[in-house]
Amino acid sequence: MHPDLERVIHLQQIEDAAERARRTIADEPVRQQELAAALEAVRQALESERARLSANQAAKRDIEKELAMQQARLSKFRDQLMEVKTNREYQAMQKEIETAQHEIRKHEDRLLERMIEFDEVTLHVKQAEQAYLSDQAANEAERSGASGLMGKVLERRNLQAALKRVRKNKGSPGIDGMTVDELPDHLRAHWAALREQLLSGAYQPASVKRQLIPKGSGGVRELGIPTVLDRFIQQALLQVLQPRFDPSFS
């Protein structure tokens, strides 16, 4: 295969891999918004269960107060029953005692319902807390993974390998006219700003230079030539992303 054609194919491969990487990076803010929304939904569910638990406890305290009042009332009626002198008074006091006993049983049943509900809500709160912590950990892990991926791209060894590959491939300058031999000096002068742009997602590749390459069978092939700087960044991305997204490609 002709060396120029090999370079064309290799550049196209780099462009394809870089485009996949750009799409992945561009989708990252949307993915993070989705994760944040899901985490917020879990947090709201947790707060709802906690509010329900708090309401249960407040209702339980109110029932306990009512129950204590009815028990005191029953005790009072029983004491008074010992002092009645007529059958009519006795019957009236017995009725008051039965009413108080009925109220006590009713409040005891309500209290039991609240205690059962308390156990259920407590379990729901624990489950919601576990779901929240799990989602929070998954969210942080994904964020860390995304930032860690770019960190691997920007590792010194990876960048050195990318620069070596770009210089070995040589190739024509892109639209800005920078040659492969000029790239190292450009990187030394501007790397801090370039690194910040890559980490923040603000980096924008330059337009490609269109060049017509004669075909062996006649006619021409249109080739898009990225700038040397973009080829370097694409190569650095390719070396990290290709094993993850397309391990079978060589």
C-alpha cells in the first residue's frame, strides 16, 4: 500500500475515534444532569419518608396523651363508684366507666396501628437512605470515572506517545500551516491553556483543510487534514478511548 494512502487511512481512523470521543464528552453534561435529577428524586423520596415518620411519631404522642387522659378518667370513675349511694347513681357511674373503657380500647387500637406503621415507615426510611447513599456513590463514581478518563488522556506518558506517533506519521500542515516539527515548541508555549480547555470541555478543534488526492484508478479523493495540534490531541484520545470503546480495532 502506498505510504500516502496509509497515512490517509490512519488519519481517517483517528478522526473517527476522535469523533466518538467528542460525542462521549459532549454527552457527559447531559448524563450528569440525568444522574443529578435521579439522585434528587431519591433524596425527595427519602425526605418524604422521613416526614411521614415524623408525622407518625407526632400522632403517636397525641394518642398516648389521650389514652393517659382516658385512663385517669376511668380511675376517677372507679373511685367515685365506691362512694355512690343509690342504684341510679351506680348505673350512671357504670355507664361512664364503660364509656371510658371503650375510649381506652379505641385509643389502644389506634396506638397499636401507629406502632405497626412506625415499624413499616422506619424500614422504608432505611431503604430510602440506602438507595440515596447507593445512588450518590454511583453518581460520584461516574463523575470520577469521567474526570479520571480525561486524566489518563493527559498523562505525560500518553502525551509523549501521541506526540511520537504524530511526528512519525508526519503529514501535511492543516489549515493553520503549523508543521509537525513546529508542534513541540507550540505545546511548550501553550500547553497550560490547552490542558485547561481539555479538562473543562471548552477545547474546540480547528476546521480541517480539504485536499484532493489522486486515485490510482483515476480521479481524485477528497481528504480532510486536521491541524497538527488536533492530530496530536486526537491521537492522545485514541490511545485511551480505543481500548475502551473499540478494543477489537487495530
